[in-house]
Amino acid sequence: MKVTLLTHTPTPEKIVAAAARCCYSNDDPDKLLDEMTDEKAARFLQKLNDLGHQSPLEHVSFTFSISGVSRALLAQITRHRLASFSVRSQRYCGFEKSDFIKPPSIAKSEVNDIFDDSLSQSKSNYDELIDAGIAKEDARMVLPNASVTSMVLTMNARELLHFFSLRCCTRAQWEIRQLANEMVKLVKQAAPNIFQKAGAACDQLGYCPEGKFSCGKAPALDKILEVYNRNNSR
Ligand SMILES: Cc1cc2nc3c(=O)[nH]c(=O)nc-3n(C[C@H](O)[C@H](O)[C@H](O)COP(=O)(O)OP(=O)(O)OC[C@H]3O[C@@H](n4cnc5c(N)ncnc54)[C@H](O)[C@@H]3O)c2cc1C
């Protein structure tokens, strides 16, 4: 898997802070942006975070290059409807022998050969269909979820935080979790105040919303309330 941050809205933290300031100021937004310093932006972003005022985060977006991931990951990430995607086409692009993702659980297991045999068979069936004159758009039907793909992905900062809350969680599948964790590292460098708490839901909320599926890393909200009520009932 290779993930890079291709580009993002310039001065994202100042833009978000100026947009939020606009809600409470008689000054024009461009003046608010001109007067915005890094220190003021950091203070404002902290305030927004405390208030849970998230809509100003929609004014800044981040664009990633993602390659060496599976079509299984593609099926999951494209469920995030507020993101924009450009994905390598299986109708126009050919398929190489090495173009498969192998899950670590299989690579280190005794049944690794089953996986390798299955993928070789798929690949040779694909090649035979292509050699017989079948179009790529039809021949690809014999390719598995492990087939590799690449994409350009753009999300605004609010959607990124939402995506991280779901996909950095231990409940998420390993490959998309690995991707989300790589993206967290990149956006934290670009906008540390916006993404201060970026990560799984428990990192952002301070409690786990997963109920009986919780990994136990963070307490559930009802446990926090129980302790709070106990401490305040005297
Ligand atoms: C651990 C895990 C397991 C999963 N298992 C399955 C599964 O078994 N089967 C399956 O089908 N999916 C599964 N999913 C996918 C999941 O159901 C969501 O489709 C996916 O996570 C996208 O989430 P979202 O809709 O919140 O996000 P986005 O599409 O990124 O939307 C962000 C937010 O915008 C709002 N929004 C967006 N569109 C609308 C709309 N049309 N109407 C109202 N509000 C909207 C919602 O508040 C939403 O949370 C799984 C996801 C996870 C993390």
C-alpha cells in the first residue's frame, strides 16, 4: 500500500477559523482571513472542537494518491458518499501477475497455497479470455476481490474525521484500517489543529460507541456516566 497526500486547500486551518469567525462577526470574511494568524486559528479551532461546531470543516479538502490496495478495500471506501473518487478502470487497464493483495493472515498460514493457486487460476483464466478476444470489461469478471487497484481520493476535513472515526476503529477490516491510519498521519502533518483528535471514534469522543462490539480500549459512555453519577450522588 502506498498513500501520499497530493494536495490540500491552502492554509486550511486559517480558512476553517475564518469561516467559523464569520458566523459571529460583522466583518467581511476576506478581512477575517487577512487578519487570521496561526495562533488565532489554533485557538479558534480548539473552541470549535469543544463546541462540536463541525460545518466550517467542510470548507477545506484533502486529496490523496492511494495505490496497492485491493478491490475489497475499494468496495468499502466507496461507501463513503461524501468523498470524490477517480479509480483505475478494469475496462481500460490490463492486469499483471503481481496485481493481487494477500492478507497477512493468509500469508503466514498453512493454507497460503490455496490462496496462491486460486489467484494463479484466476489470472490464467483472465488471460485466456483476453486471448480469445473477450473485452477487458467482461474478462475482469473472473478476477477476485484481491485484485489490486489505485485511486485518487478527495474528502473534506469533516468527512475525513467521520471516515477516521469508523475506519481507524479495531472493528474495521485490517486493510482499510491500515489506509485510514496512514491518512491520519498525513493530515496531522498538514493541519495538526484540525486533526488533533483524528482517529477512531473513541479517540475523538473519549468513549467507545460500539457497545458489545467494543475492543475495550476506551470505556463505554454508560460506564462513564455511571462513575459520574456515583461521584455526584453524594
Ligand atoms: C465496521 C464496519 C462494518 C460494516 N459492515 C457493513 C455491512 O456488513 N454491510 C454494509 O452494507 N455496509 C457495512 N458497512 C458500511 C457502513 O454501513 C456505511 O455504509 C459506511 O461506513 C459509510 O458510512 P456513512 O454512511 O456514515 O458515511 P458517509 O457516506 O461518508 O456519510 C457521512 C455522513 O453523512 C450523512 N449522510 C450521508 N449520506 C446521507 C443520506 N443519503 N441521508 C442522510 N444522511 C446522509 C450521515 O450522517 C453519514 O454518517 C460497515 C462499516 C463499518 C465501519
